[in-house]
Amino acid sequence: MKQSKQLYSQNKIAEILGISRGTFSKWLKENSVSPKQQKGQRKLYDETVIEQYKQSKKTSSSKDSKRLTTVELLQDNLKEKQQEIDYLKEQLEEKDAQIKVKDETISEFGLKFAKLADQAQQLNLADKPNLIGSKKETVSDKKTVKETTEEPPKRKKWWHFWD
């Protein structure tokens, strides 16, 4: 039984790929690659792992080329923030319009209340001359009553009896 594929240790594969052993270990964990065989503490992988690593790096490098530069990233963030500002301005304008409508309603109620208060005061003043006139009559009636009735003679004090 001849092995068709050769087995390599992590150190040897990392050396072939030109990367550190730690980087290769991380890649193995991320991609859930298990060893083909274990000899004591050594984990051996077949040579297809090398091709898998190269393929995964090609696809990730194409993703990296699509990555935005810092300036592009900041420009995108700026556009998003500007859209958010525009949205908030629209919301603010809507709220201002609602507040304006409420202020107008309150002003209308205030004017109606002032008008009703004026009317009540006018009615109160319209009734007062009658009240004032009737009070004068009662006061003058009392005076006439006093004038018509004779006052009783003043009583003399005890010391006036000898006069």
C-alpha cells in the first residue's frame, strides 16, 4: 500500500507556504481542518491542505482588493451622516409644523377666553347701576324714616335733676 499523498507536519506546511506556524494554526482552526494522522504529539496533514490554503487566500485577497481605503470609508460615513442629518431635519420641520398648529389653536382659545371675560365684565358692569341705584334708595329710605320718626327725648343724667 503506497500512499498517494504525502503527509506533512504543521511546521513543514508553514515553511512551504512561507508563513509562520501560528498563522497556519489559526487558519486550520478557522477552517476546521483536521489532521489526517497523528504520530504522538505530531499532527500530520496531507498535501491537499496546501492547495486549500492557497485557494482560501486567493478568494480573501480578491475580497481585500474590494476593501475601501480610509478616505473612501470616511466618505461613505460622511454620506451616511449627511443622510441622517437630512432625515432629522425633515423630522424637525414636521415637529415645528405640529407645534405651530398647536400654538395657533392655543392662541385662538386665548382670544375666545379673553372675549368671554370681556363679555362677562360688561354684563357685570351692566348690572351694577341697578345695584348701586337700589342701594342709594335704601340709604335714602333710611334717612327719610329717621327724619319722619321723632327722636325720643334725651334722658337726663342724675346730676341734671337739680338743675
